[in-house]
Amino acid sequence: MGVHASEREFPLLKAVAVKIAEIYIPADRRKDMDPEAIDAAAQKILEDTEERPIQVRLGKNRYVLVKGVNRLEAHKALGEESIQAYIVQAKRY
């Protein structure tokens, strides 16, 4: 039995459905938006080949995007109301 790449990356995390409307995209993540990557991610979603959850952390009354802005925007563009996400800890500096 093979292990999915995301299971190797986050072996103890379980992806959960998160409402897209509850996800805040910080300015430093917004600059990573790439229309071509969004289109490619949307195509993968339509083909049912996009399986990698985004990463969010808990913020004040909302989730904050950590990784996966193009996948998130692709789900928005397709009219999805929720997305699979890993809830991760905030990095401490």
C-alpha cells in the first residue's frame, strides 16, 4: 500500500473541510497569486486529480492561510464553498 505524498509531509495531521469564507489570506500570501497556477489548479480540481489540502492556522474567529493560495483561489473560482485543509500551528519566530 502506497503512502500519499501529503501523508508523508504531515503524518499526524488529518485534512478537514474548511469553509472558504472563513479563510483570511494575508498580504504576503496574496503576492504569491499566479493566474496560470490558479487555472492549472482549477483544471486539476475539475479532473478530480487535485488532492493536496491547503494549510491554515487558527486566527481570531477565522482561519489564516499558510500555504496553498492558488489552490484556494481555484476552488473559489469554481464556486466551491469549502476546501480540504490541514490546520497547522503558527510558526514561532
